[in-house]
Amino acid sequence: MKRNTKINLLLLIVVAALAVLPLALGLGDHKKEPFAGADAEAETAITEIEPDYEPWFSPLYEPPSGEIESALFALQAALGAGVLAYYFGLRRGRRQGERRATEGVTAGTANGDPAEGTAAATAAGDRN
């Protein structure tokens, strides 16, 4: 097995363990809402410490239910992941294109004909 395959498999196992272990070990069973978000936890802690605390501002939009709030959060995460994937894919494509262009130019100039290297680089670019 390749080294990268082993690393990817190990990372996959770690991610699966992080997702399953809290459920399997019963973490959060003593709470009313065991997997509430950090915002709810912070609000509870603040009201325990300072009961008269008033927030500095209120949300621009308050979803009518928790399901809609979760769906909007998932949509936001998906859009962010899409933007990151596009960016990294674009960078990788550019890097591969530059490498192919330099390989084609180097191959042509190694034979002593710079025009041949340019033609090889152009042909390599046309195949993509």
C-alpha cells in the first residue's frame, strides 16, 4: 500500500472515531439538549453569571425553527466548501498546466530546436 493511501486511511478512521465516539460513550446524556451549539452554551453560561446582561445587538434574521436554522447552516457550510474546492482545483490546474508547458518546452529545446519545444507545449495545451 502506498504511503499516501495509508495516511488517508488513518485520517478517515480518525474522523469516523471523532463522529461515533461521543455517541457511543454517551457524552452529553446528562444535558437537556446534548448536542446544542456553542451559541446556546454561551448564552446559558452568561445568564448564569450575569442575569441582567443585555446583548449588544440582536440577529438580523431569526429562523422560525431549529430545522430551518440547521438547514441554513448546512447551506452556508456547503457554499464555503464549494468555494474552497474551486479555489484549490483552480490552483492545481494552473500548476499542472505550467508544469506541462515547461516540460514541453524543455523537451523541444533538448533536441536543439526551440520552435519544436514551443510546438510540443502548444500541443500539450491543446490536449487539455
